[in-house]
Amino acid sequence: MSTATPPRPGPSSAPATAPGPAPSRSRPAFDWRVRFAALAVIWGFSFLLIKVGTHGFAPFQVTFGRLLFGTAVLAVAMAVKRERLPRGRRTWAHLTVAAFLLNALPFSLFAYAELTIPSTLAGICNATSPLWGMALSLVALSEDRPTRRRVAGLGIGFLGVLTVLGAWQGFSGLDFTGTAMALLASLSYPVGWIYVRRTLAGSSSSHLALTGAQLLVATVQLALITPLFTTLPTSFPALPLLSVFVLGALGTGLAILLQYGVVAEVGPTTGTMVTYFIPVIATAAGVTLLDEKLTWNTPVGAVIILAGAALTQSRARKSADGRPKSAGGRSKPAGSQPKPTDGRPASAVDRPKSAAGQP
């Protein structure tokens, strides 16, 4: 899950790139804990909303509507803050790739997956993103060094995946195609995060401008793709239409604004703890509101996945001189900083200004 990232401040909190408008000092209307809880509920219910949306519309139509309403919310926010869209062909080219990897592809895959798998399973599959990110970062990012704890977390997490899927039963009763789509959607997020980190980290545009532009591009992508695979809806049933609207306006647009408000106020470590509540809420919503069946291995596997994800996100311990230790226990040189790309936003010193996907 993820969204536009704020500028990369240095040790003195000065922007690493061209300075933008001074941040507002006004006190938020709601305490960060209230906004944190709202974000967890909104994203946790996203999978239920996708399921209900597909009862009345084709998966691509659900994704298009979601992106359209989400973009509208960010457009209003940009107008209020008088933000301008980014400039430059290179920036827009990178945003086009990011929009596909972080929005168009995973949103569509989850919508197609939920045609054949329950929303509870889709929510749990989404929780594997930090595990995929950890595995990919070891290959794609030379500055990310594995530690025993993070490698152990990776192994534990995938053991949890096998538990959820009931591997000892030969995956009987499991829709392989739908589950594979949900896992592929979860893999698409960290691929996109790594791409964004390599291409858009130095952009001078604000995170709101980049995220708004990215969602706009993703909306255009779906507007071009959807007519090729679907026909116009013959009816607009109220409940599926309302679900798509809420999924876009709240689950995509408002959630982005909430996430970055929380991260800016309490930091990325606390802010991204919302990841661990999403599968819990998704499971509770699917079981209670959609009457989805739940076998013992699903919640047990989910707990194992979350435990593994937590280990992959653990930070290096600091030595006596305050420097982070490397995997071998030696202190890293002064000025070096850990740069996580394992499914969580980067820290305040290395977070790229880009948009990422959310459930």
C-alpha cells in the first residue's frame, strides 16, 4: 500500500531538493490516532468494497471508477492548496510506469481476483507486499543488506502464505487463478516502489502533485483499456455503484491524504503500522458482512505473515556511538542511512517523493 511521499528532509529538516511552499502550521482537526484508525478501517474495507463492486460491474470498470473518484478527490485537494501538476517529459514518463505498477495493474488484479476468491483472502494476500519488497530489495538495491532477522522474517512470512493456502492439503478448495492474481497484485506494489525510488526520488514537485498526477495517468490508462475488454454497463445498481464511489473517494483519494498527514505528524514507523490492521479488518468485514467462510488456517496464517512482515521491517541496532550496525555487527560509516524498500515507506531521510499503491 502506499501513496505520494513527502520531500526528503536532511538532518536539519531542510528539503534535499528545491524548496517548495512552507508547510502549514495549523493544528489538525482530529488527533492522529483518530485519523490512523480511520485509515485502517478505510483500507481494511477496501476489499469488501471491491467484492461488492464486482457484483454489478466488470473488474476493469470497478478499477476505472475507483481511480476516477480518487483522482477527483486529489484534484480538489490540489486546487485548495494551489498545487500544480509536475512538469517535464521525463517526470511524466516515470509517472506513467509508476501509475501502471502501483495503481492500474494491482487494482485491476485485485478486482479480477475477487471474482473467484473471498475478500478475506484478498486482504491477507495484500499483507505479503512487505515480504515481496524485502526479497526484491536484496536483488535490486545494492545498498540494502540482509540481516539474519530480516531473512528470518522473509522465511516466516512465506510460511504464513503456505499456511493460508493450506499447502499440506494440496491447496484443495483453493482457486489458484484468483489467488495468484491477488499475490501478483501484492508483488506489483514493491516493484513499483523500487522503480519510483530509482526515478522520482529527486523530483522538486510536492508529494500531492506527484500523487495526483499519477492517479490521473492511471485513470487515463484504464479509460483506454476498459473499452477493449468490456461493454458499457446496461444498468447502474445502487449498492455496487456506491461501493465503487466509496472505494475511490475514500479508499483511494481521502486515504492518501490521511496517510501522509499521519506520517508527517508521527513519523513513518508509527504511521505505517496501519499495514498490520488491514488484513484483520478485511477479514472481520468479509466474515460479518459478506458471510464469507473462515477456516482455522486463514487467521493463523495471517498472523504468521504479519509476524514475518514485522521482522523484515526491523531496523538495524545502533552501536555505542549511535551509528547503525551492519549485518555483521560493525558500525556503518557516518552519514549512511538504512533505505528500506520492503513494503513500507522509507524513513524521513530517504523517502522518495512519489505515489505508491494502496489496497
